[in-house]
Amino acid sequence: LSAAVSWSLYICRYGRILAQIDETNGSQLTPLSLTTWKSILLAALYLIWGVADVAGDFMHQHADNENVSLSGVLSHAWGGYGDWHQWLAIFYSAVGVALAHLIQGIGQKRVASAESNVLLSSEPIWTYLFAFVLLHESLHGVQ
């Protein structure tokens, strides 16, 4: 429930910020700049999380008197460390999410926060419908 409330507050606040943008006034704040700064902030937070996780693995392996190498710790933390396919998937995910946020910002600038909140909160319904139509998925029991 708290995630739903947080999401709704985020959508409303983001809509207010976007509504204040006046591009005719020479404002430097645009949906692109908001997406860029949001992506940089999230990348920094994920980097801190990743470094803390790898450092914890390093300390754990070092405490067990194992031969510790950076590539060994990275491979232990993430098995796909040496696979370029996995890095390509991460890059694709990062670009896709950034593009989706940019399109969301452009759309929210043109639509009221309440309307965009209803549309964006219906994402699970659209996910199921696309999975049903494209992948022939179906729901069972608890799902």
C-alpha cells in the first residue's frame, strides 16, 4: 500500500514540476533535463549499492582467508560479469527506462496529474493484456 501511495505522490509531484516549465520563457528545466538528472541520481545510488555489495563479498572472502581477486569477487557477486551479452542487456534496459521516463515526462506535461496517475497506475493491466495477446499467457489461481 505504501508503494502505491508513494507512486501516486511521485506522479502528482512530477506533474506539478512539469506544469511549471515554460519553454517560451527560456526555462532550462525540460522533461529531458529532468530525466537526465533522475537517471544520474539513480545510477549513483545503484553504484553505491553495488560497491557496498561487492565490498561486503570482498570482506567476507578475505575473512575466510581465501585468495581474493577483484574479478573473483565481481564474478561471485554477479555471474554475468564477464559476459558481454549481459552487459548489453543492462545497457538496453538503462536506455529503455530512460526513454520511457522521457516520454512519460513529455506526456505528463500535456495531461493533468490525476489523469496520468490513473493511466500510469494501470500498468499491470496493460502488462497482462499484452502478455495475453502476444505471448498467449493466462492467469491461474493466486495470480
